[in-house]
Amino acid sequence: MLLYDARRSGNCYKVRLMLARTGIRYDRREISVTDRSDREHLIGRTANPALRVPTLHLDDGRFLAESCAIIWFLAEGTPLLPADAFERAQVLQWMFFEQYEHEPNIAVARYWLHIAGLEDIDPKALAAKQEGGRRALQAMEHHLTTRAFFVAERFTIADIALYAYTHVAEEAGIDMRPYPAIAAWLERVAAQPGHITIDD
């Protein structure tokens, strides 16, 4: 199994965290998140028409792209994906939330500030992304105030999906002190067996 990966990408980190958590062996191919000029050669549109990372090349020759689709696929048949239909739908609910409300704000602000090294960031655009990130975090904070994890009171791929960019939200210029329930949840996720950091 080969993972087309970018170490600083939270979306790629989700997949590496899932692979570490399940103990699946794989190889990595590092792809730049800032230079896309050679993506067609490195990944190829047959593997991923959007030429994005992460992309997973399975041992049987098939390819799978998009971080949440990959971790869902890898979680099938494990305790990280509930068997109950409603709980599975709740996992999807939070994964859709992560991709629609959370990642487009926190990840983009983090990219602008921490990864791309942009000199001329539009302050209004940055403030809008940060405000969107805070709204997403407030929804998470509300949910976690009375819960240990996002679904079924146990660690699932919903937690993996949301952990990836939440634990580096300060790199997006977001003060995390107003979110004590998130802080406690971050510690619980980091204490899970097989946990790796984004730099591993």
C-alpha cells in the first residue's frame, strides 16, 4: 500500500493517524503542498483526477482519494466505525461538518499563515476564515461539553477527522483558550493507542 502524502497537511495526517491506529503497513511518497507543478507526473489523473493528496494506492492496484473516504474505507470492520446504522450516520454527520465548516476555515488560515509563507494576506479574508473556524470550534465545544468523544461515547473516525486540524488550530491564528472541552478531548485523542503526531 502506497500513500501519496504531504507531511504538513492535516488531511494527509488523518490517513497516517488511521493507518497507525490500525497497524496497517504502508509506504509513503512525499508530495509538496505548495508546489503543484509536477502533480500530474507524480500522482497522475488515473489515480486521482483532482491531483490532490492524500491519495492511497491499494495493493490490488486500485486508488482511493479524499481523506474522509480513505479513513472510512480503512475503518470498515474495525471498532473505529460503528456497526449501528444511526451511529454510522452520526460519524458521517461530523465528517461532513469537518469538510464543510471546519477544514475550509481552519486549514486555509493555517496554510496562509504557517505553511505557504504568504507575505500579502488579505486581512479581511483571513479574519473571515478565522471567524468561520471559531464558529466551527464553538459547535464542537458545545457538543463535547457533555461527551468524551463525538459519536457513541467512544473513539471513532469522526474524532480522527476532527482532530487533524483542531490540534493545530493555533497555527491558524485562533486562540484555543475559550474551548476547555475541546482541550480535554484533544488530550483523550492523543492518549489513544497507536497515536502519532503530525510530524511522525
